[in-house]
Amino acid sequence: MKIYKYPLTVHGEQEIRLKLFETLCVMNQNNTPVLYAMVDDDLPEQTLSVSVVFTGEEANLLGKYYVGTLQLIGASLATYVLHVFAKIKSWTTR
């Protein structure tokens, strides 16, 4: 197994293709949200659906699990708090 990082969009939905064993955490790296995940090349490839939402924002998170919270500093030096949720959307079999 290996640990990889996946840059995330600052807001909204995105999909990541990976051979996921476990999501580990999210962090701020150079003011970019990054998801860290443990992957296993022996597993089938999966699509991970990731939602990034701001505090107080309405969001449909049904079926998703909490990954983590991080802070970013915007251009006006305002601090933004982001919350990341995910779910396995699909996987391929060998």
C-alpha cells in the first residue's frame, strides 16, 4: 500500500479515480485543499465522489462520510473553513 495526495477544488463536487483502501485526511498544502488516501494496487479502481462545502452552506451529503475540515486564506486575507465529505460512487471489477 501507498499513500497518495489528491488536490481538491476549493468548492463543489469532484470525482477521483483511485484504488482506494482508506481515506486518511484533508489538509491545506500551499493554500490548496488536498485529500490524502491509502491506495492498494491489488484493489479494483473506484470512483470517489468528493464534496467540499463551506461552513453554513446548504449541501446534499446523503450517503457521504466526513473526511475532515481545513482552513484556507483567501486573497483578501479572509479565512475560509471547508468541510470535506466523500462516498464511493462506483468501482470496476477485474
